[in-house]
Amino acid sequence: MVTVEAAETGETRRVTRRPKGIRPTRGYRVFQAVNAVILTGVVIVTLYPFVNIVARSLSDEAYIIAGRVNLVPRGFNLTTYKLVMSDALFWTNYRNTVVYTVVATVISIVLTTCYAYVLSKPRLKGRGALVGIAVFTMFFSGGLIPNYVLITSLGMKNTIWAVVVPNAINVFNLLVMKAFFESLPEELEEAAAVDGLNTYGTLLRIVLPLSKAIIATMVLFYAVSFWNSWFTAFLYLDQQEMFPVTVYLRNLIAGATGAQSAGGVAESDAVQAAATLQAVTIVLTTLPILAVYPFIQRYFVSGVMLGAVKG
Amino acid sequence: MLHRTWRRAAIAAASLLTLTLVACSEEASDAKDLSGNRAGAMADYDVGTQFTATEPLSFSILYNNHPNYPLKNEWLFWSELTKGTNVKLEPVAVPLSDYEQKRSLLVGAGDAPLIIPKTYHPAENQFVSSGAILPVSDYLDLMPNFKEKIDKWGLKPEIDTLRQSDGKFYLLPGLHEKPWQEYTVAVRTDILDELKQPVPKTWDELYTVLKAMKAKYPDSYPYSDRWSKPTPGGALLRIAGSSFGTQAGWSFQHSTWDPAAGKFVYTGATEQYRQMIQYLNKLVTEGLLDPESFTQSDEAARQKLANGKSFVISSNAQTLVNDYRPDLAKTIPGAKLVNIPLPVGPAGEINPASRLENGVMISKKARDSKNFVAMMQFIDWLYYSDAGQEFAKWGIEGTTFVKDAAGKRMPAPDVDMIGLNPKGTKHLQKDFGFANGVFAYGGKLDLMQSFFSPEELEFQKVMNTRKPVDVPPPAPLTDAEREQVSLWETPLKDYVTQNTLKFILGQRPLTEWDAYVGELKAKNADQYIEVVNKAYERFKKDNG
């Protein structure tokens, strides 16, 4: 850590000193200006919907209907937050999401790491076939009903395993990780072997400690995708107490927008979740996973790039 | 070696297939013998009998979980149901947002619960050929209440529309004594008063009114509509279409029965359809109908209404009370919005609503259960008997509702339901599980209307004086035909929708109507209608 910091400070010193020595070319400055403008635009475009949702969640219903809520809440109130938070089912589903995400991420990381590590070894017999099996699933799948029958006959229906096991290995993530392991110097592992470590020892004591960046990235990838996923839970779970909060949210929003969702005939009992209710639920559901980003982000770029560039 | 293995596998597969086929054909022969399926059933069950199973039973049911009243196991509905009928229902909870998908999956995987409610015709068609769904028409003798209501209310023609090519039907629909037209047009009557205009009774009068509004408020589009996603102009085209004697928007069907010619014709090419388009085109060209009506979100349409940028919008009883009025109350105090009786068009004074509702499918595997007869009796009692319907809708007299001297039902003092008793602290749906869309719909007129506000009652009174629309004769397709026409349906429907909008919005002149009809033919509209007419003739010959 100390060396890294030293290097960083060295870098900044050199940058600040630069104007005295070499002046950036005109072209470079134009490039920077254009870059800044475009990126600011992107930031605004991506940020606006989110700020708008937050503003809506804190606004009075009347202002939303009148179309007067943009970036700042009008008629500030917290009643809808209190309402949503008082729904026991919301919290049950919320807890499920947390549990599913944590368990699923752990399973995924373990399985993906093991698979990727094995595949990164050129001496492995049948390596091509093993990669082929994984890649095959990227292009072909058994389809909904066969998958459902499989999960049901395995007895996983209505258990947490139906949610956390079926999508445990994401092939894209697997290949990124494989490329990363391939980029590690072979000599390191040879040295470990000479010092008496077996394969597992090498993986656990040498390789993994060197792979924090890629593992952090994978944790982020997996955690976000499991947090946001609703379809597997919807398919394999029959009790609302077991649903993740995404299904709760989806039902709330889809139910509110589709007056005639059910086959062209309107539901006789109006399905109207208030606009603020939607906004509040969206905010409450996305906030935690957003909060994860800043902590992992510093690993993020190096993690993905490492595998890609050096592989 | 390998070769031999393959051959063995092939033989095994072939014999397995034969076995399945044999098994299937055997099954069909004993359809009527119910002696082994009467466990728990009542011997003397009939109209007016309270169904009570002779032994405790339980049935699985697919449950459409509504976000407004999420399923609770401690609902009075469940406990009272079990107390009265000795039947315990085991719900498989599916979110309303994706109910259809899960239903297809469960039926397809052979894992469906025994009772599958909330099925809208013709959604059951896709399951018929798989053989997973029971042809309920074979077992109507077990359902005295259902049969009685069909006879008493003259619903046979409607029921016939549900029949498949084998002459049977696979869905137990909800039955209404009277058609219930929900959708109509809401108009700002305070603006009408201001302009000294009467409430429009016909589409032509509506045109006059819109014109007057436009003259007074040139910046507005007097009519800006909602319900345009995913079907563009879904509600507007539906109500306008029905008044012009055709089917458009939400209720679009490819074939329309032409009583004069005694055959089916292609809807999108009929004269009635053209007239409807012409009328709406006139509204758009004169700036009376907002062109965005066909694409905008519901929220955008509501905002325009709430901000006084429009004065007319499609509506139903709920949206009027739940959406528009509260919106307006916050933005334009003094605004008065009223649902007018459905404007009359060239089709005359008709009530276009169907008297059938969504209904219940039953898994074929229920037939093998020893409790099959009891289950059919139970469904008959809960969904079709007067007592069962009242129970599902209102609950228990004295607990959840009370009757006044005239027999009019009111929520109990501490119970509220859609604003009928705002002082009630408990909610009939959320806290008790009654008036649940899965169980409560249809029924006698007084039960149907028991939740209506006086205003809605008035509206329905006008609508009930109008004559119900004639039901087209059945023309059920065989599986092969259905597969064939489904290949034509999507391009045809897309083309009709696209051109309907182009004509209405003036992007294509109506003088090109004949060219458009020719283009429909090029997209197999004629072949489509030929198949339907052939099916109609066949059904007539086979079933009288």
C-alpha cells in the first residue's frame, strides 16, 4: 500500500508541474474541452431520471399530476415513505433480496473462480471441451418449460436454492476471470509448488490474494445482477413471502400501469398505485445496491481491464 | 457397438411413444363414468343447496395476487369458506403483473393447480390442444347453478362462442345477468354549461360540443385520450368502434359477423370500420382530438386534463373517481367531470358489453381425483350460486356487511369498500379478502350493482335500456387451422393498426381506402376469412 501511495503522489506532483514545462498542445486542450462537455452531458442524462424519481418520492401527489416535479421535490412530505415502510410484506421481501443476493453471490464467486482457474491451465486435458460446454450455454438454452421441470424435479421449487443455484455461473464473467488467471505469471505458481504447496494451496494462498481486483469486480457484477433479478424467483417460487423485493416492485408498477393487462379486458377493481408510491419503492429498492458501487469501484476498472489487455 | 446402442435407443423411444398414445386413447373412453370420483361430494346437491363436502377436502388454486390487496392467510374469506364448505383452498400465489406467463408455464410443465381462475377467453385456446385442460362442457350436469343461470338469462349464444372445434368448451366463464359497459367518455360539464351546450348523446353531438370547446379555447385539444399503451387508442377505438358497429382497439377481432350476408367478413375492411376512421379523422383534422391520444402515456393524458388543456377523456367508473376528479380537485377547483352514457353511433342504441366475464379453467388431472365431483360442486357453488357469489363479494352478513330494510347491502359500520363507507377503518378487500377479483365477479343485477355509486347506477340504468349486441355464431377453428391463421394474424393486425392510425391522423388520405383493402387482401385477409367461414359452416353442420 505504501508504495502505491508514493507512486500516486509522485504522479500528481508531475501533473501539477507540467504547465511550467511542456504546455499541452492546442489540439489536446480542445479535445479535453469537448470531452468534458460530452461527459457532462452523459452525466446529466443518466442522473436526471434518478434525481427525478427521488424528487417525486418526496413530493406531494398533486404536483406530480400537474407535471411540475423535475429536480426539486415540491410539497415536501414523507408520508409515502412511512406508508411503504409500514407494509410488512415489503420488508419480508426486502430481507429475502438481501439473503438471496448474499448467498447467490458467494456461491457464484466460488463456482466461477474454481471453474475459471481450472480452465486457465493449458495443461488441463479436455480444456477445449470444458470451455465449449460453458460457451454453448451462452447461445442455446433448454427453454423455459424444460428448465422449470428440471428445477421442480430436483426438488428446488419453493426453496432458496431455486433462486441462487441455476444462474450461478455467468459465462461472460467466467471468461473474464479465466483471462485474468492466464495473465498471472506461471513462475509464481511453480515457485509455490517448489515450496510444497499443492494445487489447492496454490489457489488459496497465492492466486486468490493476487486476484482481489478481479474478485471484487465479479462480486459487483454478480451482486448487482442478483439484486435486480426477478424472473427466476417469479418462476420457481409460489409464495409471496419468499419473493424478492423486485417481484413486489414489479407487481406494484405493472399493476398500476396496465389497466387492461389481462387480455384486453380491464380489471374491474381499479389498479392504481399512486405515482409517489412507485417512486418511493423504486428509491428504497435501488439505494442499497447503489451504495455498494463506490466501495468496489476502485477495483472495477483495473479488474476488468487486467484480464482483457494482458490476456 | 455405437450403432447398436442407437438402434436400441430408437426402439425404446418408439415403444415409449406408442405406450403414451395407447394411454391417451384409453383415457378418452371412460369420460362419463364418475363412480370412482364421488368422494366428499353431496348426493343431493342442487340449486339453492349450500355446498358442504362430506369430508374435509383441499384443492390447489392458481391465485392472481393483486398488489392492492396482497394475499393474506388469515383472511376471514379463507376461514369462513372452509367453515361453510369443508373445503380448504391452497393458493399458488402469482403476481398479477405476470400471471399469464406463469399460467402458461405451469400448464405447459404439467404442474398447474387444479383450479385456474382469471382466464380471459380466448386465452384458453392455447392450452386446448395440449390436453392439459378439462373440457368442462362434458360435466355441466355436476353444476346445477351454472346451468340454471345460462337458461334463465338466455346466455346460450354467448356460451356457444366459447366452443372449440370439437364442440366442447374448456372455460367456465363468469356470467352477468345484464351487460356491464364500463368504458365511456367523461366530459367537463362545467365547460358545457359555460358554452351553453347540452350533454352530448351521440357521436355527432359530441363533435358539435368539441367544436364549441375548440372555438372558445383555441389553444386546447378538447379531447385528449389515454389507454394507448400497448394498444394505440385502445379504449377510444373500442368504444367508438362498438358504436359504429365494428370492433377496434382493445376489442379488435379479425372477423366480424355480417348478418345480412350470413357470413364473416374481415373487420378492418368493412364499411363500418371506414366510417369510424372517417369520423375520428375529422376530429383530428379539425384539431378537436389530440393526435397524441394514440401514443401518449396515461399520465400525460391525465396531466392535460388536470391542467385544463383538454376537457374530454375516455373513462370508467373507477378512473373517474380515483384519477380524474382528485386530479382536477387539486388543480382546477370548480371543475366538474361526468361520465356521459356511451355516445350513440350508426349502430343504434346498443350496449356493446359482453355478458361473459373472465373465468375458470380446470386441470385435466382433476378428473382422475376421487374428489372430482365434489370439486365441480364446490366451484359451482362458489362461483355461480347466489349465496356463493354474495359470500365472495360481500362476506358475512353482520360481520362485513349489513342489509337495510329494502334489502340493500351496505358495508358494516367499521368496514370500508371503495369509498362506500369512508368512516370504516378496515378494508373489505385488504383485511377480509372479500370482493376479490379471483372469486367475485358477475352475478345478478342487484349484486353486480351493489358497489355502484348512485352516479354509476344512473349511468348503468341508461345503458341497460339499450339492447345487448348480437353475438356472432360460433366458428371454432381446428388446431391446424389455428396454427395457419396465427401466421396471418400478426402481420394483418399490425397492418390494420398502422393504417388505422395513418388514416385517422391524416398521414394517408381516406381516398386510398380501396388501395388499403387491396393491401389487406395481399396479406391474406381473404384466405383468413375463408378459413373462418369454413369453420362456421362445419360447426353448423356438426352441431345443428
